[in-house]
Amino acid sequence: MTRTDLKYILYFSIVCLFLRQIHALKREDCEVCFSVLERFSSQLSDKVKSDPKLIEKEFKKFCKTTANSNNSAKLKDNKFCYYLGGLEESATSILRDLSKPLSYSLPIDKLCERLSSKVGGICALRYDKTIDLKTVDLKKLKVRDLKKILSDWDEVCEGCIEKTDFIKRIQELKPKYLKDEL
């Protein structure tokens, strides 16, 4: 291998590391996973954090606190627990894929990335946002949020394909659902 070859290998390695950082999973991409795992791991003692079996046991206890709630955030947490196998009624269990990396202090973002590759629905879980329609710029919302507004109003947008179609429909319906109070 020549000196030039080594330079190219080094350059390629640096570029790959840089690109990996750009495409790392972000909190908003997998918000329920980040939230649940941060809350769960912050509750663990150092003794429990070092033992995968104890982590699994504690995760099952943690998941019991998410059951039987009318709170939509708790329901999302409960569904996350279901996906991982933290509930008695879970169909499968990948708790080992949670406990081992937690035991050797893998960062939450990397752990969520690994878990999402195992169970595709984990990052699809999202907490419901409350949107103040009197002040929000509809153009800055995602189509998913625009559809949710219409759904909350029990309205549909016939023939809506583009984001501007949804915005137009919401603008038409705003007077009906948002009454200015004196």
C-alpha cells in the first residue's frame, strides 16, 4: 500500500463518520422511544443498570404504570412497552435488545435506532400535539398534522392531494370551529 492509498482510506473514513452523524436518529424522529427510555433509565440505580436481567424486571414494572389510562401520552408509552415485550399481553419480547445495550450504557439515540430496526412501528409512535389554530402558521405544519386537525373536527378533505389543498380546506372550516370569544 502506498502513502497515497492510505490518504484516500483516511479521507474516506472521515467522510463516512461525518455522514453517519448527519443521518443519526433524532429525537423528533422517534419521540416516544426517546422519552420512555430517558425516563426509564433515569430511574435505575447503578446496581440495576449493570445487570440485564434486573433491567428487564424493572422495565416490566415500569410498563405496568402505563396501563389503564385515558391520558394519550401514557397510551403511547403503553404501546411502546407492548412492542418491546414489557407487558404480559405482549405477543413477542425483545427485552434483551433493550437490557444488554442499557447495561453497557449505550446512548439513548443509538438504542432507539437499534430498536427501530428490530420493530418498525416504534418510531411511528408520536405524542399528540396541541395546536393553537389561532396563532399557528398552517404552512409550517406537516401534512400529518393538517390531517389530524381535520380528523379532530370530523371533517374530510375530498380530493386533497397537496399540502395547499389541506390548508385551503382548514381555512374554509376555521370560522365554523373557531369562534372568537369576547
